[in-house]
Amino acid sequence: MKCGIVGLPNVGKSTLFNCLSNAKAQSANYPFCTIEPNIGTVSVPDERLFELEKLVKPERVLPAVVEIVDIAGLVKGASKGEGLGNKFLANIRECEAIIHVLRCFEDGNIVHVEGTVDPLRDKEIIDIELQLKDIETLAKAVEKAKKFIKSGKKDDVMTYETLLNLQKFVEEGQNAREFPLDDFSTPIISEVHLLTNKPVLYVCNVDENSIKNGNEWIGKIEEMAKKENAEVVVLAAQIEADINELDTFEEREMFLDELGLTEPGVNRLIRKAYDLLHLQTYFTAGVKEVRAWTIGKGWTAPQAAGVIHTDFEKGFIRAEVIKYEDFIKFGSEAKVKEAGKMGVEGKEYIVQDGDMMNFRFNV
């Protein structure tokens, strides 16, 4: 499951990616600096791991991770292959969600590909290019569905009408993710793999002053995102880069305190990206390691067990489940058991975020 960072050239995508990932993507003041997509495996900040570490005192702690992809900057005409359009669109198609970076700061030293700073216009440029590509995709899907309506089957007719209505919707300049869905249309639209159907998180990249006091663009972006039922993260990529350069935890804390921040903006961004991908975490805890495991929301206990090893899923017998809050309250697995707070769950159990799991299996 990957999140793709997208935006026009020179909006701060690669600077942000560098802060998110240990990989150092080239970051320079000219368009198309990022040509091959850089992929970073990013640790998900989770305070619960620190609390578990204090109690269990394991040999090592392993956080959950999420993959972030830094994709080449898009320009007008990308849907027709302009610039690196074809490459950009192919890369974004391989991602499950989009982090859309918008430049919300003035800086005469950093050229803007459109000449002026206007994040709402920039967003529209990218939306239009993705919509144009989706219209092409939908035209083919509609044509294919049309052949089946001769059968007279109700489902075939409804499929054709759904795709036709969606095609008109996107042609009117709207994103597929805003199309009203029901139980019938959801799987049909999902199968078409549209670019504008991917969930999106908007990032306002601002200057240092705007981190403290805000600016005219942030409110407008938040208003736009609210209409799309999307979320917004405000951060300053350059400040995040400066934080990254500091060697000690104490230096970072001092720097954040001076800015009036409680944590780096990238921490909030990573957690939002994790959520955007409909991911959640369960824990295993022992003296060897405390570990956060990544699973999808709504997964069953056997599916969650399969993340550790496929044999765990195949031979699943039961799961012993402790709620994180109970473990912290009682301080150990033994004391949780004494208090009667350990649950024994079967194959139908839906894992909850923060569950501490121990699997019994037989191969």
C-alpha cells in the first residue's frame, strides 16, 4: 500500500519526501528534478510503542511502516504526454492514495512553473489532467459495458448506466471520488481504477511565519477540502528539513518549542497518510521485541495473523487479545489475565486498532 506525493514542479515535494524518508531524493530549484519515483519506507510515529517499551523492556522495538512515493512534477498537458506526463500518470496509478502538495508561500528565489503563487489554480491544473486521463479510461469502459446491455440483464444495464453517469460527472470537471455511491456502483467504479477516485490528503507547504500566524491560502484550501470531504495538513517543508538536520532529540524539542509546535509536521502527515490508506495497527509484545504490525481496517484475526506468517493464517485456531489500555493499566500480560481482561477470539473477530495479539495456530 503506497501513498504518492504529487504536485506541480517546485512546490516542495522532494524536500518533504526527504524529511519523511531516510532516502535522500535530489531536491533542486528546477522542474523535473525528480524523474524516477523515489520510494521511501517511512516509520509511523506511535506514542503507544514508547509506553509498551517502558513496561516490557524488549531487546528491540519495531514500528509500523508506510510506503511513500515521490512522483515527478506534473505540468499542463500531462494527460497528452507533455513533460513527464505519461510517467507521472503511470506512477500515480500504482499508488493507493495521494498526498497533494500545494505551494502556499512566496519566494522570489524559487521559480513557480506558472509564474505566480496560487495553490487553488495549481490544484485545478492537476485535477484537470487526472480527469482528462479518467475520461479516456471511462470512454473505453462505457464502450465495453455497452456491448453487454444487449443481453437485457438488469445488472448489465445498470452497470452501463452507472459508468455513463460517471463519465458525464467527470466530464463536468468533478473528481470520481465525489460521485455519489451505493452498494451496486461501488465495486463497479472500483474496478475501473480511476486516478480521481483515489483518496487525497492536501498539504499546505507554507513559510515559517505562516506556521505561527497562518496565511490567506490556508483557509481557502481548508474550505475547498471540506467540500471534497478531504483533510488538510499545514507544514513548512523547509522547517521540517531543518529539524531533520538536528542531531539530538533535545535540539529538536527546543527548535519545535521556539516555533510553538508540539511535534514535527511530518509526524502528523505520516499518521494521516496511514489513515488515508485505511490502515491500522496491532501489537505483539515480548522480551525479544515489541512490534507494531500493519493491517487493513476491518481485517479478521486470521488475516492479521497472516501478516506475521502465512502459516499463522492457514492453521489459525484462536487469538488471545488484550486491549492496549488494559495492558497499560495492569502493567503485564499476567496481571491482565488475573483481572479477567484477556479475550479469546475466533476466526470471525475483527481486529481493532491497538489490540495486543497472541495467536494460537496448528500447521
